[in-house]
Amino acid sequence: MVLLAALPDWLDPELLQWIILVVIAVLLYLMYVVIRFVQRVVLKVSLFLLLAGIGLSLWVQRTDLEDCARTCECSLYGQDVEVPWEQLPEDVRVRLGDGDVGCRDSLEVEA
């Protein structure tokens, strides 16, 4: 049994990409603050590397989200995320005969 976390209705993959960009911008600002105002070299380097690592990991997750809705296989930091059917692009939405809904790409893989 695979448990999937579902995105809230208000949060689609495109909005999530913009949110990640804003968080990365805030991290860049914090990196500037660390370089400018922290005096101890070891602490400065440690904080800078920590913030750079978080920013890099967010950038990798953002690029993964670009293909998320097209492939219907979404994952954020190893956690599978289900995109609600209404938020999928129309060209990948499929209505099945029993009234159920699905994703064209995931159905082709299962077949």
C-alpha cells in the first residue's frame, strides 16, 4: 500500500514552483545578511553553506515539479504527492468507464 499526500485544492504545481522561487530569494537575502554581518568566520561559512544547501535542494525540487503534472508522478523530498485531477492539464486527464478518473500517462504504464 502506497500512501500519497494530496496537494490542497488551492495549491497547484505551478503555484508551488513560484512559492519555491520566493523561498529561494529569501534564502539568497539571508546568505547576504550572513556574509555582511556575521563576524566569526566558522559560523559565517557554516551558515552560508547551510543556506546554500537548502536553496539548492529547493531548486532541484522546483525543476522536478515542472514535469510533475505531465507524468502524473510527483514527489517532494521523497514523499509521493498526488495532484488533484482538476489541477492536471486537460490533455492528460482521462475518465474511465466506471466513472473513475485517472491520468493518461499512468494508465499507459499500468497497461
